[in-house]
Amino acid sequence: MLTGGRLLVDCLLAQGVDRVFCVPGESYLPVLDALYQQPIETIVARQEGAAAMMAEADGKLTGRPGIAFVTRGPGATNASSGVHVAMQDGTPLILFVGQIDRGVGGREAFQEVDYRQMFGKLAKWTDEITDAARIPEILSHAFHVAMNGRPGPVVLALPEDMLRERVDAAPGPRVSASPIGPVATDVERFAAWTDAAERPVLILGGSRWDAAATIAIAEYAHAAAIPVAVSFRRQQLFDHTDANYAGDVGIGANPALVQRLRSADLVILLGARMSENPSQNFDLFDIPSPHQQLVHILNGAEELGRIYHADLAINASPLAFVTALPAPAVAHIEARATAVIEAHRDYIAWSDPEPTHTVADETVDMRRVVRSLNVVLPADAIVTNGAGNYASWLHRFYAYEGLGTQLAPTSGSMGYGLPAAIAAKRRFPDRTVVCLAGDGCFQMTGMELGTAVQAAANVIVIVIDNASYGTIRMHQERDYPRRVIATTLENPDFADLARAFGAHGQTVRSIDDFEPALRRAMNCGRAALIHVHTDPEHISPATTITALRG
């Protein structure tokens, strides 16, 4: 006879779970006790939102649900930020929330929340386990829901008295995502259209990618002579050094790439939803019927036709689709090969241009910061970020070379970078993991430096400090010039803060000092933070505050 808490942990072990992220709470003490001396690493975060983001990042890296435990009420509301990331990013995640005893519901008991209502549209599925004997059944369903179709988050509430209940039950079998393959007639139509097209462009995005899928799509693009772009914050899906790479369709996209997509006679969206940011504020393609011939391949059938009416809509996962394709027999191979060369040349020119504005020698040029990352970091380094204008330099100038090198929220969530970096370093302790964060972004979850030190996650955090919420300041100066309010930050000495946690801390005020500081951080043998002071005048790669006001 097992307690519900022990049965739950046994079910996680049966699913191959080796790590959970949590903030402890009395509402799920039986689970914490069941984790004692089990082969599951328990990472203790400082705030539930960060714990959920760590689990979400782990799910991105493994393709299986990241696992987080939080307490009821405030714990669940804090964790909702990570659930939102998982929903918009299509990441498998299971959030377990401690809950009040079953007999006191509806009395507004201590920290009582109706989680089905709270997470109703924020998660793929929300339920409450009221019978401990059903834990194996419900967890099996949770893993199926989180991984199948378009992956996403599941939230399960755990009444405390249910977790103490003793039952005679055993875990179910390990769950795997079901393959979603295209039908033969759709593959034939796709091949015929692609072979006949004169100006095709392929855009990759979404989730359920693995190494085999990225290799297969690169081989197909080479054989078919198709330029390959990637969706917003999905840059890891295609090697930027590959001759077929055309750039990312994100915020501040290369105008040459945008024009190439507008003039394409065939656009292939593989895994990409093309929501607001990659679609250039829903302006890139006509809605509902793009003027380009459109083929849309998605692993979530409910998403097909949601925004764009495709000429050919295929419900398939990336690997199943690509491996079903026949060898291409292209009609316009020479013209298409030339277009591939031009598209990659446009990307090179955009990703390493002369600065559009002068940066004084004694200040920090963010373009050169990212160049240093390209020079110093190994090809398999994992780079994480949250939200803010600082990330626009990273997305434009950093060269990602393969799957599993980028953790970034398409949901635009601030504070994501450090929790994601901690999860990445625990998952791949031998790889270099770098978090790039703005000063505002970092302070959303900066106390997780304590988690990094405690978990021996030797991440490198680069805090870009322009003493402002830069993105909002940019919009403010554009729409209400010189009327600056609520966007200025009085910041601490972040290097001192890092040292207070037991991490290595450095301060950089000149661009010539950045690369040596980065190398020292990589060799210090512990978590490290580099506090980089920048001039708020240089608000983005493309403009300045003066220009916005002008």
C-alpha cells in the first residue's frame, strides 16, 4: 500500500523523470518526502515562476515534459508565468500544484483556488486528482497530452489529504509521443508544387523537432535548392553557417528577407505557426488567404487554418513529414541555386553590417559584444535570453549552429534567461551555458543566482545594463518623445550581488574589457556574472534615442 505521494513519484520514475524543479510547500509534503533519497534530482528555486520556467526549458531540451512542483494559491499564480511560456512556445510541461484538502473546497479555505478555472485556457489540460488510486491513469494521460499534437503544459492539482491516502496501485507504462505522418496524396502534391516553383522559401519553426529532423530538412533544402528561414526565436533549427540559411523572420527582420518572402511564389511553413512577431504584425501574408501559394505543415491539427488558409494543409510532425518526401526533381534548379546564394549573401550582410550609428570607443558596442560571443563560445554552447531590446543584438548577430543551442521564449517573457540557463546547465553540465539578460529582465528572476550556486550550475550571466526598460523606452520615445516616465531603473552593482551569492562577479565599462572578462568567466569554475554598462542612447541595433526623438 503506497501513499498517493509515493505513488506519484513512482509514476514519474516510470516515465524516466530524473529531475524536478520546485519551491517547497506544506501542501505537497508527502511528495517531497517520497522524493527523499530517490534518483530524481530536486532543484529548489527561489520563486515559483522561475521553477516553472526551468521546467519549461528542460522540456524544450529533452522533448519530454519538464516537471515542476509548487504550492497552492500564491505558488500557483507565480508559476503561471512559466505555464504561459510553455503554452505559446509549444513546450511539454507538467506543473503539479499542492491543493487544499478535499473536504473543505468551496469555503475559500486557506489559499484556495479553482485551478480548472484559473488555468482553463492557459494550459492544454487542467485537472485535480481526487482519488489516489487514479494517479497512474491521470499521469499517463498528462504525459500524452503534454507531448502529442502541438505540445504544451498540463496542470494537475494535488489535494494534500489525497497525497496521504494509501492505495494499492502501480505505475503505468512509459509514454511516448505518437508519430503524426502525412498522407501519400499530400506528399505527392507537395513534391509537385515544390519541384515546379521558381521562387520557393522554406520557414522552420515550432516544436517537436529532433536532431534527425533538422539534418533531414537541411539535406532536402540542399537537394531542392530552397532558401531556409527560421521563425522568431527558433534560430537553432538551422545552422546559420549553412549556405542555404536566409535568416530569421523575427522582430526587426532583414528587409531583404521580408521582400523575398513577399515575392515568393511558394512559401512552406514547416512547424511554424507564424503568429504576430514572425508574421511582421500579421502583415507578411494576407489573411486569411496569402497571395503566395502556401503549404502549411503543423503537428497540431487545430492550428491549421486558424490564421492562414493554406493551399495545402498537412497535419504532421517535422521528422515524419521530411522523411516521407521523395527526392526532388526541380524544374528551375539553376535559378533557384542562384536565389539560395543571394539569400545567404543577404543574411551575411545583415548579420555583420557596419554600425548604423557611431558608438564611442570608450563605451560598450553591443554589436562587438555579440561578435565576441561568436568568437569565444564553442559551437555547442547554449545561449539563453528573456525579453528586451538587448536580445535584438543577439538574434541579429549571433550565429547558432545547431539544435539545442538556443533557449528563448517566443512568448516574450522577461526573466526567462537565468532559469533556463540553470536548467540547461544541469541537463548538460559539460557544455558552456550563457544567459544574456537586460538589467530589467535579469531583476525579474535575479535571485535565482542562489539556485545556480546551490545546484552547482556554473552558468555565465551577462547583464546588459542601460539603466532602463529599454524596449518600453524605445516605444515611449517614438510615441511620446522626451516624456520619460516609469522606464528608468536605479540598479545595484550586479557584480557585487553575484559575489554575495558566492558567484564570480566582474564589471565591464569598455568594450575592450569584455572578451577578457568572458574568458575569465568561462574558466572560473563556478557560476559567473558579467555586469556590462551600456549607453541607453544606443537603444537598438537600428536606431538611437536621438533619432527617435528627431
